[in-house]
Amino acid sequence: MKRKKICELLKGSSQLDNVLVKGWLRTRRDSKTFSFLEINDGSCLKNIQVIADSTLDNYTEITKLTIGSAVGIRGKLVKSQGKGQDMEIQAQSIEIISLAPESYPLQKKRHTDEFLRTIAHLRPRTNKYGAIFRIRSELSYAIHKFFRDKGFKYIHTPIITGSDCEGAGEMFRVTTLKPDQKIKKGYVEDFFGQETNLTVSGQLSAEMFALALGDVYTFGPTFRAENSNTSRHAAEFWMVEPEMAFCDLEDDMDLAEEMINFLITHILDNCAEDIQLFAKFVDKKLMTTLENIRAGAFLRLPYSDAVDILRKSGKKFEYEVKFGKDLQSEHERYLTEQHFKKPVIIYNYPKEIKPFYMRLNDDDLTVAAMDVLVPGIGEIIGGSQREDRSEVLVERMDELGQFPGDYWWYIDSRKYGTVPHSGFGLGFERTLMLLTGVKNIRDVIPFPRTPGSIEF
Ligand code: 4AD
Ligand code: MG
């Protein structure tokens, strides 16, 4: 007989004979003639209550069941008499699959996020982390659904690459050379015969496919060796990168806005119970924040105007605000949280602070870049219209110290039927932080990788 998931059983309200449920014991309460077990199987936040009556053969063992023990229950699903749950199971038999010792760390009490990070292998068994990872799964599905409904094709771009797309040099090297190996000829002796890294973005590859299939996206792991221990950066994270042919910066901003709204709606509709947990215990303003984002259009503002607003704000920032300098998290958050109190898209950034692939504007000073900033997070999306003119592209590479020879294939794509095209990268974990109100990126990643930390 196949086990039923608790989420399915709790959805209905009709009585069912002979159901089988398997899960882990969350709590147990004994009376003279009954034992009440709360069982969770991870399929949803809720437990199912099981009533074990003293006539069961192994009743003595049942009354010794410890928290975290695994059990299989066969019985009758009935409407519950008690308060707080709709359905419960009257057990006909209970199989004790395994007993957890009393030292099980997740006893019924609140644990701090910091402590739970030290037991990352067990934390998905708690209500909060179970909810995070169910939402994470649903969000992945929502991303594919969004693009599929729009006719975008999913492209698997390489994880191991030879290019530094962002030009920031924050890459992890991939090599088969031994640490103490004496190298005479440099990278040619290495596995791929050239310098090789884990990808920081699938964009350059995705562009090649946009110029063939029209609208495409990648969605996969990316890696950055930024040695900044912040609550919003991970060394390994997932990025969603759409790329559209025949599309300018404005179309790009439209897609970004539509996508964020779609993802919020999808999660509110499909993960209501899990989201409620965050609205209650993690961020009391969560629902207002999410509803506000959906309520109106995102504000769109050129970078130079953002600089003016920040300079006139009278706020003391740690980092100086000046045309030509990148906006820091404190500036981004001031704009979206305090000044406009809604998502803001900043566009047309100075060319010096942006990568070679962004399209140079006619002013020769700025590029057609855009960043989407949201309350509580700051930058959630970075994107641009791409430089589609090969001569300008090569000039920009020279200016930024990139060697055009390394990107011959990228430049080559502009020779044959080059077209305006645009795309962006959405930080998947930052989106999860927005949706749950969780403040540290380490807590939305199953096994986070950050500087000095790779235990699990
Ligand atoms: O702004 P970024 O660096 O843009 C790109 O990589 C472009 N190639 C994307 C494109 O146009 N196809 O990164 C995009 C987003 C950021 O806005 C942020 O949300 C997220 O990726 N991100 C990180 N998330 C977690 N940890 C990090 N270290 C991140 N770095 C960027
Ligand atoms: Mg960025």
C-alpha cells in the first residue's frame, strides 16, 4: 500500500478507511487510555494528529516514542473532535520504523537561526526551514512556468567556463594541476589548456541562443569569490537569466517587473500556509511589503537622478555618493525603502562601473544598464541592453582591460544578423528573501557556501 502525504489528507474533509501515513513524531501526549501523536512528513507545515488507543498490541512501546522517531501509521481518517485540526487518524496499527535518542537536537523549543546553521543537515526538519525549502521548490517551478507560458526556451549554459563575463575577476579557478606541481608553460598544461573558472553568469552563452531561438533563459548555479561576508552574498547561488532578441532596455525593464509580480502572486497563491508562518514570526510587515510591490508600477529613474536625490537627501552615508561611483547597498536601500517606498529601477549607469557587454548610450558616458531595487534587499536584478555593434564592443573590451581574442566567438555573433537584444539576472536567493522576509541569505540555501564556511 502506498503512503499518503499529510498535505493531501488535510486538504479533504471526507472520511477515509485504511490510509497509510509515514512520518516523524513531533510531540506525544498520553492519557489513561489513549496516546495522541503529532506526525509531520514534511509535505506541509501542518502535522496530522494520530490517536493510538491502548488496545494496540505495541501500545507500551508507543507511549515511549521519542521526538524525531519515524513511524508508519495505518488507520482511519476521520473528522476531528478536538480543536485546532480538521482531520485526524484513528490508528489501527503503528509501525515503529526507528527510534530517535533523547539527544535529538530539535526538541520542542525555539532555536536561533545561528544555532540551526550549525546543524544544517537537520534544520529542514523544523517548521520554519521546512517552509523555506518548500517555498524554494515552488519558486523554481514558478520561474519555469513564467517563461514557458511566454514561449521562452530553457538553455543549459556551462558551469565550467573560460570567460569572466562580469569582468570583476571574482572567480573560482577550476584546475587539475597539483598544488605543488611545477608548471613551465602555464595554463596550457592544465586540463582545458587555458585558464578555467566556475561561471559567474550564464549570460554570454545565453546571448548566443537568444540570437538563434529568440527568447531564452538560463536558471542555474553561479559562483562568485567575493570575499565579502554580507547577509546578501553567497559564494554559490542561483541566477535566473532571461535574454531576448529584438528587445531594448525598456522591454527588459517591463519583463523584470512583470516577472517579480508574477512570482509574488504565484507564491502567495500556492504557498499561503507557509508564507503565513513568515508573516507571523519572521517579518510582521511581510504581507504589506509584498502587496505594495504588486499594487503599483515600479519607479524608473536614471542613475544621474538617483545620485541627485541621494546627495540632496541630507543623509550621512558611509560611502560617498558621486556621479561615476557605484551605488552601495545603503544607497539602494535608502531609495527603495525611505525615499520612494516602492521598487525602483535605476538605469543608464556610468560606463566605467559596468561590464563591457552593456550597450554604450549616445552620450558616450553611460550604458543601457538597469538594476531593480526592492525594499528590504536592495539590488535583486541586474541587467542591460547588450552592445550589438562589434566595433564598439571591441573598444569597450580594450578600455576595460579584457582581451578581445578570448571572446572571439562573442564578437563574431555580432557579425551575422546582429540585433538589439537585452536580458537580466535575477538573484534567486534574494527573491526568496523578499518573499519570506528572511534577512540572511544563509538561511534560504540548503547548504550555504560563504567565505570560510563549507561544512556540509
Ligand atoms: O548584477 P549581476 O552581477 O548581473 C549579472 O551577472 C548579469 N550577467 C546578469 C544578466 O544580465 N544576465 O547579478 C545579477 C543578480 C544580482 O542582482 C543579485 O540579485 C544576484 O544576481 N547576485 C547574488 N546573489 C547572491 N550572492 C551573490 N554573491 C550575488 N551576486 C549577484
Ligand atoms: Mg549587479
